[in-house]
Amino acid sequence: MIKNAKKSKFNIKNDEKSQKKRTFNGIIFDSEMERKYYTDVLLPLKESGEVVSIELQPKFILQESYIKYGRKILPIYYVADFQVVYKDGSEITIDIKGLIPEVAKIKRKVFDKVYPGRTLKWITLSIKYGGWMECSELQRLRRNDKRGRNNAKADL
């Protein structure tokens, strides 16, 4: 039992109740949404044979460590949620996002520069718009929805 439930550096509750919601087959995920994507999308694809392997928390180096002013500057990493290999040999790096912090946007740009051959997808869940989708698609749908409401108000 964890006493004095604290939040991790990623602002994740670490008490028993929230860990239970984020746990599947002994794996503690960073979020319920990440666990849900794993159980509802990735595992069925793996069981069907469409997916060959799923790696959890793959770590990509964006910048090596270096020495400046006599001090060691630590490396910068991008830690995604999943690395998925499909039966056709293609690989996709998946990160489940609820909100997208500014530092994530910067790290994604560096990731795309350092790993130009890798596909990185930010996936989110939207019940309103039909389920799992890429974050860019959700943003597009929300923009269009907002424009539609503004146009409807202009007609009144």
C-alpha cells in the first residue's frame, strides 16, 4: 500500500486506487487512456496477427549528453507510449495524448528531425467524434465544428 499518495513528475497519481485503474496484466500504464488503447486496440490487433510486437515506453534520444563549463548536461529523450511492428514490417511509434503540452510539440519537432524515417502518431480518444483518432484530426474536427457554430449564429 502506498502511503501519502504523491504525484509523479508527470503529475500522475500513485495511490492504489488510481494504479488499479491504470493496470492491466501487471502493467501499470501512465494513464487510463493509455491502458484503454492497449487493451481495446493494440491487443486485439496482436491476437489477430496484424501486429507482430508491441514495445512499451520506447525511448528515443533527441540530444546526446555533453560537457559545458565543466558540468555534464544530461541527454534529452522522447519517451513514447508504444512502438508497434506490423506483420508487413512497418513500424509506428504511438503516443497517447489527452492534452498536448508545449514541450511535447518541441520534442516532436526534434524527433521528426532526428528520426526522419520513423512515423510518430499522437492518438487521442474522443467519444463525441467517434473514438480513437490522431490528435491532428480531432483538432481539425473541432475547428470545423466551431466554424459551423459561428456561421449558424451569423444566420440568425
